[in-house]
Amino acid sequence: MKNVAQIRRESVEKYGPEPVTAEERLAHVLAVYADEPDTWMVVEGTNNMYGDGVRTGLTMGDLRELHTRLAGE
């Protein structure tokens, strides 16, 4: 069984140092959740406000698109 220090060390090796800027935090989130589908709702704004089953917010696809735009790609 791994201890906390081992888990931390492996995480830093895999994802790099702690992100400090908004851009770094966005890139970090995208790296950690790289396997999640574009449709996955990450931040929910509303739920059922605009009708039954209608959710607003940011999906992984939205975050990926924003990251690409910020990077100027």
C-alpha cells in the first residue's frame, strides 16, 4: 500500500509542480481529467431552470476549447 508521500511524489512526477496561475490550473485540470468525455459537466451553472433536464455550465469540451483559445492555437 502506498503512503501519502509516495502518492504525492508520483502525482508531481505525472502532473508537474503545483499550478499557480489560472492558465496553469486550467491545463492541470485538463491533464488530470484527460480521459473524460467532452460532454462531462465540470461546473454546473443551473439545473432545470430553463426546463426539465436542462443544465447550463462548463463541460470538459468547453474547458478544452478555452484552453486552445488561450494558447492561441
